[in-house]
Amino acid sequence: MKLVILDRDGVINHDSPSYIKSPEEWKPIPGSLEAIALLNQAGFRVMVATNQSGIGRGLFDMAMLNAIHDKMHRALGLAGGRVDGIFFCPHVQDAGCRCRKPQPGLLEEISRRLGIGLDGVPVIGDSLRDLQAGASVGAQPILVLTGKGKNTRKAGGLPPQTLIHADLAEAVRALLR
């Protein structure tokens, strides 16, 4: 099975320092939806692994998160693409959970649900914690320079063998070569 795991905010859609709290605030990054459609057409399953501490902070609830994801699913469908699953951590940073990236819990759950190992699986994110979570399970960390990506690259400390691309569209083109 061919698999790609994506972070959401800053990779698929524009991020916000005050969180994406409603469908109206969810806006796709140009080319990201089409890139996911290309992955689907090439036979990849696409999963999303995203920290959503806005739930734990009381900024939005599960119904609102579902509405945001419904908008994403509809927009992807119009672009000819889909995500096969969305895994999220609702906890705040100091909750001590195993699912909040950089902890590997979300990725391990994807592995369990699909019944596959994650060695070499592309994990695409814009923050160090996305890359660390991927590296911790043997996946291939890929940094995109959208969202927090430029600051992440500038800060350094990236896991070894991290690949860097301008955006999701460029990362997908490289994967499909």
C-alpha cells in the first residue's frame, strides 16, 4: 500500500496563530487540493494527522471541527481528490498525551488501523513536531515552507534526511517522479 501522511494547518490550508476555528477560516493553500488529487490518482492513500488543541482550549468543539473537515472534504472532492482518514489530537500541549505531535501516537494509530509499518512513508508537515513524529516511527520527514515551514527551517534541528519543498504541490511532484 502506498501511503502519505499530511499535517493539515500550514500544509493543506493556510494556518492562523489564533487557530482555524470555523469553516469560514479554512482556506486551502493554492495547489494543495490538486496535489492530493494527484496522490490519489497515483494510487496513494492520504491520511491527515493534526494537532487540534483549540478543542482542549475551548476555542471550538467537535461539531465545529467536523464542519471544518466537511468543508475540506467537499473542496477536495471538487478538485478530484480525497483524504482517506483524519486523525487528530484534541489535547493542549501540557496534557501529557501520547497523541500530540511530536509524540508518535497519531502516526502509530494510522499504522495500526491500516495494518502497515511506516518505514519510509512520507510525512509532510510545516513544523518541527510534524517531522519529529514522522522520524520517530521511521517515516520520511518532509518539510514544506508554507505555514510555519520557513521559520521551522530557519530554526534548524531538523531530523536527519528531512527533505524540503516549497509547498505540498512541489513535494507531491517530487514523490511522483
